[in-house]
Amino acid sequence: MRKRILVTGGAGFLGSHLCEHLLSLGHEVVCLDNFFTSQRRNVEHLLDDHRFELVRHDVTEPLTVEVDEIYHLACPASPVHYQRNPVRTIRTAVHGTLNMLDMAREVDARIMIASTSEVYGDPQEHPQKEDYWGHVNPTGPRACYDEGKRCAESLTVSYARQYGVEARIVRIFNTYGPRMHENDGRVVSNFVLQALRGEPITIYGDGQQTRSFCYVSDLVDGFLRMMALEEDPGPVNLGNPSERTIRDLAEISIRLTDSRSELVNRPLPVDDPTRRCPNIDRAKRLLEWEPRVTIEEGMGKTIDYFRTIVAEQG
């Protein structure tokens, strides 16, 4: 059945892939974005599709759009972006989510809230399960995002309990792929661009801190499966349970780009998590979901994308 679907942050990295996939399934898509951190180029190839509508709007301002479903992704999601304007980040996470929940209630739409693994902070439990409450510094430099998303989750479950809004929460772990912002400061884009340019690859700390890297198409598949659930399962982790060190990712980037870049170490940023890996048992059981794209395949596609960016820049 064709649906009319709103994607906030739809011109961003994740949002653009989601919009593209929803259109491929025959749905009508309203892409909402204020272009604070996203790029128009991510959705330009969709503009000629009559089922696609691009709306420039900030989710911190109220809005009503008649839709069947809402994927609420809008929020700066990398430290470089969310620390640039921490108050705006909190407003987006809190006011933006409140506005989208208001809209979902008004138009009777099911809503999926994009939360984050950052709600676990620098975790003392490993791997992280959904019932772990986290280890978060509420006044540190990352708090605007971490606590903003924790509040967004609280708003969401409160709306569901008080007003009966059909709401779903996904906690997104490190995701990568084409259309990542080249200046977002994330480890994959940093390493790939430095390797392609032959620049030293910057590793913060000793490189033994870990992350789990999920390719974007796998994550989008998880989004759709979560939205399709008829019963709210509570928050669900979406990510790759294959844990890798930062140094390992740097070496993969060098090898796949055939680069001569060397590794250089810099001090670890404040409150940077030392370990991050999801327990996805809940996603496997409820969504019948798990990542399928290998790191070699996903990094290959990501490198191809960034090659075009580097070529355009001369």
C-alpha cells in the first residue's frame, strides 16, 4: 500500500538513503531539512520524481503535514557539528522531537525516533543492551547531544503512554557509507579522505578504542522493519556487532585506497567512549534483522564515493 511518509533530516547522510529507498518501494516522500549540516546534492537526483517533495524547514518550529508515517532523523549527529552550536543541538533534539510528536498525534501518524548509541555514554557494560541505563557526563562537551537524545527518548515514551501515539525508538550505532559529510569529523570520512589525499591519518589516543561499523543500507532496512512493527518493543539497537579497533579501520582505509599515508597519534578527546558495540539480540528476535554488508564491501563503496569528492575538488 502506498503511503505518504515524512523524513526529517531527509537531505542528510542517513535521510537521503532512506528517502531514496522509500521512493523505490512506491511511497510518496516529504523530505524536510534546514540544511544546517546536510547537503542538497544528496537528494538532487530525486527532485524529478513527482512523488518526492523537498521542504526547507527547521524542526524546532511547529509544522503540520498530513502523512501516514514520520521518520524523525533531524539532528546534528557528529561531534564537529553538534559541538559547533550546542544550544541549537539541544533545541533540535528536544523541541524538534516535541514538534514531531505533536504532529504525529495531530495527524494520527506512526513515528520512528532516531536515537543514538551515545545514550550509553562511555559504557561500563559491554556490549550494550537496551536495558542498560548508560554512563553519561551531563555537563561534558558531548552532553548537548547525549542528553538531548536521552530527553528525546523520554519525550517519546511519555507521548506514547499519555496520548497513545504509535512511536518507535531506534538507537543507531556507528554507520557509514556514501553521502557522509566530508567535514563531519567522523572516523570513516576522516580516514578515507586522508588516505585518498595521501595525508597522515590521525588516530586519537592509542587507536585501541573500539567501534562497530554498520553500512547504511543495512541500517535503512532496520528502520523499515522497526516502523512496520505493530507493537512497540521499546528502544532497539541497530548496529554491527562486529567490534573493530580504530587502528584496524585506519589500516583498512590505507589498504583499500592503496595509500602511502602514515598513522599519527593525537590526544583522545574528552569523554570519547573507549568501547562501543551493540548487543542486537532484540533486533534479531523482533525484526529478524542483522547487518549483511561486510566492512570490505561497504568501505569499497564509501571510498568510491569520496574519490569523486576529491576529484571534484581538484
